[in-house]
Amino acid sequence: MQKIGKFYYLFPQTVAVIGVGQNLMPAAWHTPISADPPLHGVLVSPKRYTFELLKKEKGFTVNFLMHDQAQCIAKLGSTSGRDIDKLEQFNIAANRAQKVNGMIMQSSYAAYECEKSDMHEYGDHFLVVGRIISIHIPDELLREEQTVDEKRVLPALYFGKDRYLTTDPDSLTIFPKK
Amino acid sequence: MQKIGKFYYLFPQTVAVIGVGQNLMPAAWHTPISADPPLHGVLVSPKRYTFELLKKEKGFTVNFLMHDQAQCIAKLGSTSGRDIDKLEQFNIAANRAQKVNGMIMQSSYAAYECEKSDMHEYGDHFLVVGRIISIHIPDELLREEQTVDEKRVLPALYFGKDRYLTTDPDSLTIFPKK
């Protein structure tokens, strides 16, 4: 039996970089929530600048980055938009999303545009639920049924305490149902 | 711009095998929710047998498996506890959890015991929030500050459409805060 402690370090998590207004914040705590309607949830601490922005705005973006962008993720995660303009400070190329007030990073391999559908407090975080209204991903990264090419997409995975790694495409195994 | 479709296939996700009563169900949609209190959330469709069980029970387990158990995960995910006893059918060695009515798989590298704290409907799934009351993980898999040894733990990651892969420990990069 172990102490509960940092229970969330026990498995790696992809990073979702949340864009609200001009600001970007990486979140390792996020998950799909519903297939139809398409909902994605992100956990945000009420201490965060992004939380203030989310209360005011009607939508946000979710950017998915590859492992070669891990240093950028680390910088975005260790600074606050209250103190600096992260886009300018870290020279991040990004475009305004088409339907919501948030940024799409040019270095993202995929991104969602989400309408804010709910914010619900659980413990020390809020679950921010977004309804996905647009998806950006280059066609050449996709394979059948909207799966991504595991050889081309090497996602940033956070494994706790400033450690990032990625997937091993050669480990791919397929177990067809029946 | 892409169709929304299977938006949840665009990034890999660790698998959490949820244990309620004698039953086990893998869930790729799960996330930490709060550090203090320690809350973990799992998305469960109301169509699932596990959902029926969760409504009645006061707690559940969350089992984390390595990639070499992917075939077992696939079997658990393509069958229902309404039809079969999965433990018996698939010869899965598991022990009753100490504090809740759920199973801890002997093949898991880590597991939580959770008290059910909330069930909330979002779209076509329910978010089941568990308060973690116990953690099981062998000491030899842990490093400083409860991070796991990336060379020993090769977790099962689900990448959509029956595809599983794992992490590449040699890709580890550390970006210390300042």
C-alpha cells in the first residue's frame, strides 16, 4: 500500500494545450466525455489565468502537440498569461480559430474548436466541458476511420515531474474484435 | 477542416480497467480530476453492465495494465459481464480489493481503490468520479516523488480501432522548471 500522493503520475498522459483568447495553457488532465454530442473535458484549476478567461469566453481551442514540442509545452506550463504574453515571449506561431476566441498553434498536429458547454467544480479543479464544433488535422496524418498514422504522429506524453516521452510506433498491435 | 467523427481517436490514451463487483471493463476515457481530495474520473456509457453495477455499489477499482496485456484488455472490452463471467472465461487472476467491492488484477502494474463520490451525465456518457482511498503499486516500479520508472512500466495505450501501442522509454526528455 502506497501513500495516495501524486496518484496522477502513475500513467502517462497526452497533453492538451488549451487556447482561450490570446493565451495558451497545457493540461495533462483531459478526456473525451461523449461521442454524440462530441464533448471533450479539460480540468482547470480555479487559480489559473485560463480559468478566469474561460468564465468570460464562450469557447476555447484544444491543441495536440508532438513530442518535439515538449520544451514549448514545458514553458507554457511554467508561466502565467497574467505575467507575460506567452505567444510573443516564446515566439509561438498561431492563428485565431475560425469559430471561437482561441488560438490554433501552427505546431499542433491536430486541434479542436470547442463551444463551452459546462463548468463543474470537483475537488480542487473545475471540469470544463467543450462541445467540439471543428477539427483541424492534415489529411496526410489520417488513416481509415479517422485513426492517425502512428508512424507520423509521435505525441507528447507527460509522465510527471517535468518528464515527457512519446509512443513507440513499432510496438503497434491490433486485436480485431472476434 | 475535418468531420467531427471519431475525434477521440486523434491521440493515444492509457487504459483504465474498471472493477465493480466481479466484473472488469476497460475504459480509455478517464482522467485525474482533483489532487486534493484525490479524485479520478471515468466515463461510462449507461448501456454498459458496469454502469448498472456502479449505480448499486459504493466503490470501484481502477487497474492500469502494461502493453503486454493489450490482448486481455481487448477481450474485456469486446464482451459484457451480462453474458459471461470475464474472470473465469479469460482466466484472469485477480484479488478482491481491501476497501471496496471490486477486483485488483494481478497483471496490473498499479491500481486504485475508489469510493464513488459522484455520477454526472454528460451527453451519451456518465462521468463517474471516484475518491482514491488506496493505491497499489510495487515499490520497485517507483522513483522519486511517486513517478514511475519509464524503463520498467510500458503502459498499454489505446490509439483507436483495436490498435494498442506503448511508450518509447528512450524518448524521455526532462525540462526542469527554471
